[in-house]
Amino acid sequence: MAYENELTPASVLAAAHRLKGRVARTPLTADDRLSEISGASVYLKQENLQDTGSFKIRGGLNRLLTLSEAERAAGVITASAGNHALGLARAASLLGVRATVLVPETGSPAKIAALRRFPADLIELRVEGADYDEAEARGIALARQTGRRYVSAYNDPQVMAGQGTIAVEILEDLPQVDVLLVPVGGGGILVGIGLWAKTVNPAIRVIGVQSTASPQMHAAFEAGELVTVPVLDSLADGLAGNIEPGSPMYDLARRYADEMILVEEAEIAQAMVWYLEHHHLIVEGSGAVVLAVLLNQHISGIEGKTVAAVLTGRNVALERLRALL
């Protein structure tokens, strides 16, 4: 399997040491209300409190730190629905690396506005492509044309290792965890977290969550291989889009995840509002999918178990929040 020598428990542990002091160690907090609803002991890993508003800086910074000096000097290229672009832009700014980031025309206005605040001489923002799939294809093509490194939001072993540091922190803080709930787009965070969790305790149940509006990994689990699915407008815009053809992401996800669950758009909206009301904090739709699973009791067999749910980000436009409220 691709990445077998690069994506290992040792690479996740190395990423944790590399990122220590460079990214926030986010809180893991008990949630009494969700525990009451689900019958489990529920904890929330609040990556929505991370720098740039999402977990993505972990993978982006780890990848840049593991590039050669020549690769960093040449600069990097990426495509993203927004959060990976923000994470990579912050990482590139910290290290003085030039980065070109492509965001689709359907990208979140809040994320695009945040990207425009980076210095243009270091971070080149291109809003191109009708959707994420088209932006990704253009980014990969541009990298090939220019000879610069393409840093995938998910299909990169060092990006996945960086995201796996979330699991390192969870298992240090909550070693008795039985179930991990993880939002899934391309699958990078699912693979990174699943790799470390299964290494520490193979009995941990790793569950990926997606919206019915963009169920690419769920469809792959159903079909037994990567398939292309229609991508509809979604509150979970950070999870939207198909997975790069020819990538090993399905095989990796199948190895480290036990199952995939879908939630409806109305359930995501409910979860975003619920979190704001109960925590007085913001979670974007891509992170709220795990709350939607718990609030609507979509998981069987978790009564009496210890569950950690990863809230991946907070970058949602104010107009969208107003509409939900």
C-alpha cells in the first residue's frame, strides 16, 4: 500500500514532538448534556479553538517542516475548501515559505476573507474552479507545470501524521476512551487519528461521519472502492468534494476506521445551533456532524462507553449563522 513506510505510528509520534509548542493543545471537555442524551460519557475535543479556527494547521505545518530546504525555497501549492488553505497559509507564514492556495468559487466567504488577510507577497490566493474537485485538479496541474510541491489536504502521509497528533492528545488525556467520532472529507484526519488510536488500543472504535450532501467515503465503504458521488451544497462545506482518483485514501480509511455514518443537513444545522446555545462557542458544519450523530442517537452500542468527538473547526460566515438562528 502507498505510504506504508511513511505513514507509521513513529511518524505520528515524530509529528507530535515536531508540533509541540507550535500549535495549540486544544481542550478535551466533558459534555454532560450529550452524555445524558447518548447514555455514554461524551467528551469534546475542541479543535475549533485551534489557531486559524481548525485542526488543519497540524497537518500543514508538519508537512512543511518535513520538506527539504530546496522544496521550501521553491514554494508550495494546495487546493482547499478553506480550512486546509488557512492552515497551510499560517504554517507557510511562520516558516517564510511562499504558497499558492486555490479555493473554489463555492468556498466559504468567511474562509476566503480570512485568507485575504495574509500578506499577498507570501500567500497567493486564487479563487478558481466551480467546486472543490475542479480546484483540486487545477492545483495538482499547476504543481506539475511549475515543479513546486503540491500539499494535499488529505492525500499526504505527513499531513495525515500531523492530524494524527489529535489522537495522541486525546489518548494522553483520556486513555480509557472507547469510541472516537471523526468528521470525514478526504479522510486524512480519519486515517491519522485511526492509525494512532488502533496502535495504542486496537479495540477503540473509530467512526467517520459525513453529510448526505457529500458522502464520498461512505459511498466507498459501501462499494468497496473509491467512487465518484454528486456533491450538493452543504453546511459541512469543508467535507464536500470527491477524493483524488488513484489515491490510497479508501484503502487507508478501511484499515483504520470501523464504520461510516451519514447525517442530514437539517441535523447539522440543529447541531450548530445547539452547540452555540449550550457552549456559547461556534462550530462550523464540518465539525458539527459529530454532534449531529450524538444528538440524534445515530450510533448503536455506546451506552456506558467513553466517547470522544472531534470538533474540527469554527470558520463559518456570520450570515450563515444568522440564517440558522
